[in-house]
Amino acid sequence: MSKQAGVKVQDHYSSDDIATRILAALRSAQGDDAGPVTPEVLAPLDHFHGRGVKATHEMVAHLRPEPGDRLLDLGGGIGGPARWIAARFGCHVTSLDLTPEFCRAAEELNAATGLSDCVGVVEGSATDLPFSEAAFDRVYSQNVAMNIEYKRRFYAEVFCVLRPGGVFAFSQYGAGPCGEPHYPLPWAAGPATSFLSSTEETRADVTAAGFDLVKFLDRTQEILPDLRENRRRLQEQGLPPLGLQTLMGEGIRDLQINVVRSAEEGRLTIIEALVRKPA
Ligand SMILES: C[S@@+](CC[C@H](N)C(=O)[O-])C[C@H]1O[C@@H](n2cnc3c(N)ncnc32)[C@H](O)[C@@H]1O
């Protein structure tokens, strides 16, 4: 049972004309210097997780994609990380997401960057994957599990669609020891659609699915200085000219500040892991 009947995860994310707004924001920032629309120039607008493209760099350092790999991005949002990885590493990436408007935006931005052939978009749920067994070499998921209530089903689905020996990299906020986080947060307006597991629960969930742990890190203390610096900039300078406000509205400022406050107070942790399906 959901915590609050009728509240849907995707209601927090959906809005109209996302790709149009993003491309207009980019054009307006670039002015007369407008060049091609690339995953690099879109990065401040389409990597929807704390610390933006820097966090994607770090996740890819764990995942180590290779040319020709078949990758799956679970909860791929509007496709920023998928385009960035496909263009940089020569992989095919399938981005699956629950929010229909995010999927449409991902398709439009794939077309705008000329990447429609190497980035696929599938609307669906990470707990009910429409792919055959062993369909992917690598799977990743950035800041999505907080929206997933049935986490054992999620990890079991990932295990099924990975080939033997394939790896799964993920990052997520987890439950801290000091109580509920401060809402609203970037992934949920309130607790009805936020499902946080402790570090120990996450470790037990992935192990129960059959994965071997390669890396399992609580990076909260390491990442807090970056989060604090982001808060300082938001408080002193306001939102950056190009940022996630185009996707989520200007309220994103307060949502990001709530993340920092919650992490500082021990109400959120930051978990990153690389796990492997035994060969
Ligand atoms: C914070 S955003 C992160 C988007 C993307 N991973 C990124 O880093 O840019 C969370 C995303 O998870 C998606 N999501 C939430 N629950 C999901 C589920 N059960 N299956 C697939 N996607 C889901 C949301 O629609 C949203 O796009």
C-alpha cells in the first residue's frame, strides 16, 4: 500500500513542453554564439541529480562503459546522462522512465542532439521491466530508488535484465539515523512518494537479489562540502542562469537547500554502489 493513496510519483515531475523550454533557455543563454545542441551544452539543464554532470562523471568512473555496450538507465529522466554517456563512450543507452512528459522530452532532446539512433526511450516502471533476460551489459540508476517503494522487486528486475558478469552502478539518497528529512525534496513534495532505505537495508536488498558487492560506499561526509557550496551559491547569488529551474520551476532552489540541511542533520545519507551479477 502506498503511504498516501492517490499521490503519484510522476505528479511531482510532470509539466508541459519541457524540451521546448530547455532549448529556449539554452538559446537565450547562448545569444549570438549559439552552436550545435550537444550533451555537453545541455548538461546544466538535463542531469537531474545533486551535483549535476560531476556526479555523472563519478558514476561512469564506477561503471566503465565500453564502445558497443548495451546500457540501461533506470529512471533516466529527460535523458541527460544517457545522451552524455552514449556520445562519449560510443554505447547504445536505453533510458526508461515512469514520467510520460520526461520521456517525450528525452525523445525531443535526442532528436535535437542527433542522438536518436544511440539513445532509446522507454516509458515504464523500473519494478516491471519490459526487456528480455540478459538484454544489457551494464545498468545504472542515479537518484531514482528514493521514489521506489518495492525495492527488492527493483533490484530483482535489474538482476534479470543484466547479462551474467554485467554490472549495475547506482546512487541514491538513503534514510539517515536522525529522523525524517525536511520536505519538499527534489524527488518528492512529501513523504507519500519518498521511500528511503538505510545503508544496511540497501546492502541487504541488493545482496538478496543475488548481486556481488564490488563497491558499496556511504559518501555523505565526502559530498557534503559540495552540497554546502551549492547552498552558499544559491543563497548568495540565487539560481544560476542555466539550471534545473527550467525543468522543475524556481522552487528547485528550496528543494536543493532542504537536501543540504537534511544531510547535515543526519536525516539523509548518500549511497553509491557498484554491484555485479555473478558470471
Ligand atoms: C531525480 S530524477 C533523476 C533523473 C535521472 N536519473 C537523472 O539523474 O537525470 C528521478 C527520476 O526517476 C523517475 N522514476 C521514479 N520512479 C520510477 C520508477 N518506478 N520507474 C522508472 N522511473 C522512475 C522519475 O520519473 C524521475 O525521472
